[in-house]
Amino acid sequence: MPSARPPRPATLTDVAAEAGVAPSTVSRAFSRPQRVNRHTREHVLAIAARLGYEPNPAAQALESGRTRTIGLLVPDITNPYFAGVIKGAERAAAAAGLTLMLGDTQENPTQEEAMVQRLRRAVDGFVLSAPRLSDDELLAAADKGPVALVNRAVPGLACVVADFDSGTRQIVDHLASYGHPSFVFVGGPAESWSGRRRWRGLRTAARRLGLEATRFGPFQPKLAGGPAAADAVVASGATAVVCHNDMLAIGLMRRLAQRGLRVPDDVSVVGFDDIFGADFCNPPLTTLAERTEDAGARAVEALVRQLPRRTTDQPARVLPTELVIRASTGPVPDRAG
Amino acid sequence: MPSARPPRPATLTDVAAEAGVAPSTVSRAFSRPQRVNRHTREHVLAIAARLGYEPNPAAQALESGRTRTIGLLVPDITNPYFAGVIKGAERAAAAAGLTLMLGDTQENPTQEEAMVQRLRRAVDGFVLSAPRLSDDELLAAADKGPVALVNRAVPGLACVVADFDSGTRQIVDHLASYGHPSFVFVGGPAESWSGRRRWRGLRTAARRLGLEATRFGPFQPKLAGGPAAADAVVASGATAVVCHNDMLAIGLMRRLAQRGLRVPDDVSVVGFDDIFGADFCNPPLTTLAERTEDAGARAVEALVRQLPRRTTDQPARVLPTELVIRASTGPVPDRAG
DNA sequence: CAAATTTTGGCAAGCGTTTGCCATGTGACC
DNA sequence: GGTCACATGGCAAACGCTTGCCAAAATTTG
């Protein structure tokens, strides 16, 4: 063994020299196994293993243009809803040999745009979860590279969305069955597509069943948005509230409790997402469950599918939703007067 | 304007040609502003802006060896504790112009090792949150590149840890003040350094105050670990329980409720972390709060500090903890017999 | 057995930057 | 007016890998 082992990490060239073949052969032994004789390949692989060779991703990316990395942007990492999406995406990405670059856009369209810009050259594509960007901006982004959307449908783009039509109908059915003549929808950010979708579904279902639906908001889709929403609800005298998401619903319930209102005796509360915590808050929250990990995983898969070449048409993948009835909803209160 | 705008993204060379300078000048205009005449620089920058030039990160990484990216590995993304760490790390990384690569190790040392291996060449350094690897393995990893640890202290490595000594003392004081003669510690994974640290602190504090402390476990540090832990606790007849973390504590409380035990009337429960949900579960959980976002941010800062050159010595940064007393703890029950 | 075909491996040209080194221009200093 | 130092810009060699193209070898075909 004449050649000294270099102190720096072994390169493909080192392996080639040690194995007595050309660098191209080593490269192909890894990336196009069938392009090289089995015997040669095994020899090369053995040498590579002995030298502890690991390809330099930067060099690979430079030449091939592929980074084996995808960007995942979420509005708020600390919202357990997105934690689920991240987990699912991470799993699917790992399965595809891809690495995840994570960005927290802080519910901010400007920030989102900036992150897409900044990461664009560093990733092979984006999964955008609940993006706050406009359709046009999203389309523009998709023009420069593969994109998959979670809970946002834009014609022509790969989308994974929850089945809000059926879900909102379930919610309204549930409320109607308890005798509520009306409800208020506590809305989230105006830019939220899923928020608009939820409201649309609720309103349609309400009309069909003869309930009256009112929309309040916008409110921050976090615990912190709850108090303001709760106060508006109290002032309105509503008997039932559907909140933009569980964070808001939980924040609202806490404020309601502070103000002496009982859930569900005085007010029924429904959320969206079925996040971690929805089943052990007090009372346990009735909410529309979404398969968040699936959503993340499906989005990555959709992205992977367009990685080699962009496919022509991408049908929106819609995920089932399911109303989880817990203790935060109940019959309409019997208020004399 | 003689040169046609290329359809592909503009490269540094394009900018150089258009500006009538050498590529090296363009490069320096960006990376070493003071190395080039102000007039020239402004001209170059203007051309670059007009051409929409953005440096190719792969090419930069290849030549410079720096990727402007750091890896963040956590045991479980869906644990809100780590969501906080991630958020803080993301913020600090963005502030330093760095991007985060995220990995979920699934509480699995093997997985953790594999991810470090896989990402090593793609990042400038790692933040390892609650790593399950052994000290030696961690040291070995640090030998190949910068590393910062969260809630794990290894001599010679940059560490950010919560102040468990003071924290555990607060817990035991609290329990003692309620008259509990003893308590059990419901332990998490054996590989968890912070778990060992917590137990050590509790035991020491217990001895000092004349309480008896027993350790159960290991249990999974998730909601799912709660039932088994609860049953063990019930069987033991303990009046107070300190859990490895809040997830476990909440899972345990739910099981306790199912079995007809009231918290805190029959059993007091204390957790660690003060995660999202700890304040609105039923009853609200007494727990040791940790500044998770700070922890993430500090770790990234410590990492950034060793990015240009490794510093000689890294004192562990210790973060304050604070006991949040809520409703899950109370006086020792008055059990006749 | 020669010709045609398929495998297999090597050559060399990049991919888009950074950076060490050198050449020039400019002003300062004596 | 000459010497020096410094500011500025260019040259060219990497960085480690991929890939189009070609040649040699092996295999099939007529």
C-alpha cells in the first residue's frame, strides 16, 4: 500500500488513485451502478469504504445542479399542527434520501417571500405549508422550481389539502343537532387560504341547515389571539363558536373561563386541527381532526414526483377530515329572557 | 447593451462580463467589500442587481468549504419542548445568515449517529439537542466539526444546559412544604443525560430534606409512556410523583384520572419543561420551566462562535429554571390506614 | 472467423465560486 | 525625483464531482 492516507477527508480522486481506476469510474460506481462492471464496482466500493470516502455534497450539487435537499416553510414552528406536518415531511424526505431545510415564516408573507428567495438556489424544491403568499406569487415561485403546497390549492400546482367541505358540514351538523340556531366563526389571518375555505364551508353548511353564521376577526391564530376573540364572542351572546384553529379555540376557552362562562354549558366551542393538547385541555376540545403527518408526507412525495421533470398536471390530493367530538360542545343553553 | 441576457440564472461570470471586470472583482465586491474600490463595487452591485444575480451556494461551498448551514438534531419534533428549541435556533441562525437543516432522530442513538454522518459534509456544524449518543461518540463527532449541545454537558464541548440543581431543589422544597414524606421519580430513557441529571438533583435534594425518593422506569418520554408509569405509581401507593418531562406527566395524569385517582387530592404530579399544554391540561401542571427558545438560540450562538476557528475552551452556558406551581400538586392526602 | 454490437472504462471539459499571488497605479515620504 | 507602501484589480489555479464522448475490450451475430 504505497499511498499515504491523507489527513483531510478522502475524495473521489483519492479513491480512484487507490483503486487504480479513473475518477469517472468511481463516480459511476456510486451513481450509475449498472454502468460499471460488477467486479470493478465492488473493488471500488471496498476501497471507498476503507478510505472512509463520502461524497462532497457541494461538489455534487455544483455539477449536477441537484442538492438532494428540499425546503420546508411553515408559518409557526411552535404550533403543534405544523410540528405534525414537519414530522411527516421529515419522514418522507428521509425515505427519499432527501434532507429538509426548515424555515419559520412567522405568519409573515414578506418573510416567506424572502426565505424562498434565500433558499431557492440551495434546495431542489419547496414544500410550502399554509403559505401566506398570493396565488400569483406562488405561481411565480413555482416557475423557478418545483413546489408543493399544504392546505392551499392553486390551480396548476401540486397541493395537499384537507377535506374542509365535508369537515365543515360535520361541524355544522353537530352544532345543529344540539339545537344551536346560530354560531359565530372566529377567523384567523386574512391571508389564510384554509381560513377562507373553512368559513366558506361553514357558511354553506349553515345556510343549508337554516343556521345563522357570523364571522368575527381576524384574530391571531395563536393562544394569544384567544382573549380578544372571547370578549367579542361574549359581547355577541353567541351560544356556539367555531374557531379558526385549536390554538385560538384553547386561548378563547381560557378567557371564557376567566370571565365566568362555562364551556359547553354557556357556550359551545369547536376548533380545527386536533393538535396536541386538544384532547387534554379543559374541557377537551371538539375539533376537526386533520392527518397532519400524512399531509406533510404527501406533500413531500408530490414534490419528489416533480423533481426529475415537472409533470404537466397536478391534481390536488385531498385528505379526509374527521370531527372529534369531545366535551367543549353541548346543547344550546336554556336562557330565560 | 451588447450582451444578451442568458435564460439560465446569471452567474458571477456573467456579471463580470457585463460590468467589464474580472470575476474575482465581482466575488470580492460581495464578500470583501473593503477590498475593492467603492466606485467599482457600486457599479458591480448595480449590474448584479439588474441581472438578478444570486450566488450559487453549492459553488461557494465547494471552494470555500463553508456551507452557511447548520444541522439541528432533535429526538422528537412533535414534543413541544423541542419545538421551542427549534424556534429559538431558527431565529438565531437566521440572524447569523445561516440556514437550518433539521433532523428528527426519533429518540434513537443509531439514527442520530447516522444523521450526523449523512449531514456532516453538508453543514458547517451541529446543534445536538438532548443527544442520546455517548460522551465518546459526541467527542468523536466534535472532532470532525463544530458542535454545540443543548441539555447535555460534555467536557470540552460547547453546552447549553438548564440549571437542574436549583430546579430540582425547588421541586423537592415544594413537595416537602406540602408534607409529602416521599416521592417517586418516573424516569425517561436511560440514555437521557438530562434525565440522569434530574434524578441526581432530586435525590440529593431529597436526602438533604429527609424525603425518600424512589426511581421508576425507564418509560417513553411521551404521552404514550404515561399509562404504564401511572400504573406503577398507583401500585406503589406514592403520594407524589415527579416525571421525567411534561409529556410523560400529562399522559400519567390522564391515566390516573381513568383509574379514579384525583390529582392533586390523591397524588401530586410534577413535570419538567413547561411545554405548550402544561398550563391548560387538567389540572394545570406544576412543572419546572425551562427557557427553551433561549436554549436553542444560545446553542446556535455558541456554534457560530466556533465556526471560523475552534476556540480553546467552552464553558457550559447554564440557563435558569423556574418552578411553575399550578394545580397538579397539593398537600399529602390524609389516608386513614 | 470477420463484422457488428454491446460493455466497460478513461479522458477531459466543465459546474460557479474563492483566493493566493502578482502587476499596476497612486500618493506619501524623504 | 526616487523609494516605499498601499490600494486596487486581474490571472489562474484550485475545490470535488459529473458527464458527453470516445476507445478498447468483450460479446454476439452472420
